[in-house]
Amino acid sequence: MREATLDMSPQRSIPLNEIPPGTTLFVAGAAVDKARALALSLLFAGSTADDPLLLTTIETPSEALLTQCDRLHSNVEFTRVAVIDCTDQPPEDSRFDAHIESLGTPGDLTGLGITFSIMHEHLSEAGSTRVLTGVFTVSTLLEHADLRPTIRFLQTAAGRLEGTAGIGLFVLDPSAHDDRTVSTLQQVCDGWLAVREAADGTDELRVSGLSNQPEEWTPFTMPE
Amino acid sequence: MADTRILCVEPDESTRAAVIDELQTNLAALDPVFEARGSLTAAETVLEARAVDCLITEYDLPDGTGVELIDRARTLSPDAGGILFTTASYDTIDTTGFETTVTEYLAKDAPQAIERLAQVVRTTVTRRSQTSYPLPRDEPDRIAALRTYEFDAEGLRHSLERLTDLAARHFDLSGAEVNVIEKHRQETLSAHGAAATRESTDRDASICTFTILEDDGVLVVEDVHDDPRFEARGHEFEARGVRSYLGAPLVSSTGFVIGTVCIYAEEPRTFSQADEAFLQDVATVAMDLIEVHSHLAHQAAPPTATEPDDAGGDT
């Protein structure tokens, strides 16, 4: 099996070291647009052209999400991208070649989990190929489901990714939840990548839970 | 007693035998005990008798569906991992009424299906990836640490009962407990109040299982009905006399959190920093008692074998 590592070395504007295979990470920021953009950048810029990507969107309609991918990264090969669209705006004719599965409801975590497994299994070619995944966003998921079943869903997905040496990035807006929810969620993933905009307008990030990553607020530039 | 129990539910007898045969080979390192049944009702009989770590089921059962069975299994073995291993495609699976059950899924006719099933079972069991609560990062070492103690050592529970009585009296509250958090269950070593007759609780239904996640401090729940971790089962906690809660960790001499001391009230309430400090002191004394009594018990009769797993115990 080829293992999934997010190697940010070609993307020097994002000061992260390699994220090892099997890792799941919250990408968290009150500026959730920045958190989403950073997660997408990590998935696309940190992967090779052959790596399948599985994006689960609960908030942003798949067409808008894929448009953002296209804007952030030129020459994206969308045939390697699959999207689970849980928004209430299912796509009609997409201009992208991505495989889009529309669920239409984020509240059915059982259906979402089954779909995630099916699509992950297909993309990973029965677990033999690494898959990079993103969930956009866990905050929106929590608007439709209680914390405990959401934890079960996230841990089940994280277990699948760990078992197949994939990578998972779960986007979260911590300001949308109380401290008890945030501190509980922090225990679910291996690490926590916090994103913020500093007083001078600079984008900054820091990582906890993973070794060999910036622990202090570090400026970065979002890829144009 | 086996550490890993797997229940395989498949209506077709020959398929059932073939799946178990293959899994026994692929999962030999886990040394699992398999049970096999052909229907939802028959599977429920197994689940009522003992806890399972993993439930593998076909979706179409003669008397129900696999999703329904996994949901029922979680009422009896809340930590059980569920895997639909099925010929049913997604569009034929009805999740209505089971939206929060959450399960793994593998298509039976997929390439290398049985090898993949073994991999998913292994991850589900070893990582315990389908619990509804986070696990401490040092969970396997933590469990190993707590099993070095002799909780039935002579005089220990009596000493701890005096301590929980004192704690309840100090706080003027209805309940106080000393608990250890085992792999799947919270075992009560001593209790003051209504819990005195209760011996154990599913970890899934335990507030203390969240207390052991707190890095250094205590866990304060001022009102279970207003806490995202517990509000969905608020009435269940209230029925057990727990509306508000304060818990402090039992930290072993080797640095592992093996359990808790907690106090609780039937009404919402706040707790002061002095309350938190006092309970932490009680927890330190409780841990000292456990250490001393275990040490004396080991001196009298050195341990010869690992304590059995709690899975399959009194659920």
C-alpha cells in the first residue's frame, strides 16, 4: 500500500512539515472560510496527482466547493475527486468531472457513514491506495446531529483512515460551539491545526497534538 | 475469558461458515471468539447474554435489517462496532429511524472482500473506533495499569465507603462514588446514596468516562440538561439522581488515570474552586488507599495472571 503523507515542502507558503499517514486533524478557525481554504490547499497541494480525494460537504454545495478547488489550484485533475454532497442544493450538471454523490441531508449520519465507506472503498481500490479526505464542516454537521453520534461518525471515519494509512482533515469553526464541545472534539483526532487572522491581517496557524509541527502562531500565505 | 468477541449474523449457513473460517485465519492474532447466528432474533439472544466487540451482519435478515440489529446491539453493548457486510447496495438500505446508529459498510461482492472485512474488523476492535466518546490517548496502557490493582483487597472497599460517606457529608449531597473506568464499563468500588446498590455502568452512559479525559483538573457538570455531552440522555442521568456532577481523577503512582471520585446532586448547582480542590484531595486519598491495599494483597498473594476483561461480564 502506498501510504498517504501530506508533504507541504513544495508549497513553501504553508509552513507545515510532513503529516504522517493515518493522521486525522481538525482544521479549526473562527474564520471558517480560511480554515476551509487551508484544508483544501493542504489536500490538493500536499498530494500527488494520483492521490484520490474524498470531500464531504455539508455546508458548501459541491459545485461551489469544486469551483473553489479549481480557483485555488490550477490543473486539478477532477477525475480523482469524489464528493459526498449533504447540502440541500444537489448538483444538476456539474462542469467538473468529479464523482458527486448527493445525500441531501446531513442529519442521517448512518447514511452518511455508509456512503463514506462505499466511496472510500472504491477510491482506495479496496484499501490498497491512499485516500485524502476532508469534511466541510463538522460545525455544520453539529447543527443537524447531537455531539455523541457525531463523535461516533468521526471516530469511525478516522478508524477507516488510520487502517488504510489515509489522511483526514475535518474543518471546524470552534467559535460556533461551547468550550465543552470543542475540548471533547479535540480528543477525537490526532491533531488540531488552528487558523486565525492576526491583528495586522496576516494569516497564522499553529498545530497541537502532532510532533514536528509549528506549535506557536506562525504566519502563512494562502495559495492564490 | 476472551478479550475479543465477534458476532457474525448471516442468513445463509454456508456463507456464514465460510466468513468465520476466513476471519479466524486473518484475525488469529486477536484470538477472537466467534458466534454465528442467522437472524436478528437469534442474534439478540447472544447480545442479551454477553457483550460483543464487533457485530458483522448482512443487511437483509429474515426478521429485520442489519441496521436495525446494530442499533439494538448498541443498547446492550454500546461500544460494539457494527459492520454491514452485505450484498445490499446503498439505495436499498433504509436508515429511517436509525439516523444516529452509524456503522461501517463493506460490499460482499467487492474485490478482496473478506480480506478487507478482516482489516476493518481489526481496526474496529483494536482502535475501538465506533465508541460515542473519545478514548484517552494512552488507553491500552491505562487499562493495563488499572489491572495491576487488587480492587477486592481485604478492607479496601470498606475504607473507600467511609471516604465516599465523608465526601457526601462534606458537600451535603445525595451521592458520592469511587469508580474505576474499565475497557467497556465503569465499575463502582464504593458509593454513598442511591448508587450504593449499583455495581457497574456502561462507559457510554458514564459521566466519569469524560472525567478521565481531563488533562489535569476536574470535570464540572452544572446541569446534565445543559451540557452537549450529556443532554441527549439528561433524563436518564436524572433518574439516577445525577443532575449536577463534580469528578476528580484517580491518578496511579505510574501516572495513569484509572478512575474517578465523583459527587453529584439531584439539582443543578455550581461548584467552587474550593470544592474542586477538596474533591481532588479526596481522590488522592482514595488512590493512596487503593495503592496500599493492593500492595498488601500482592505481598500476601503475588498476582499470577492478568485480570479478565470486563467485556462479556454483567451486561
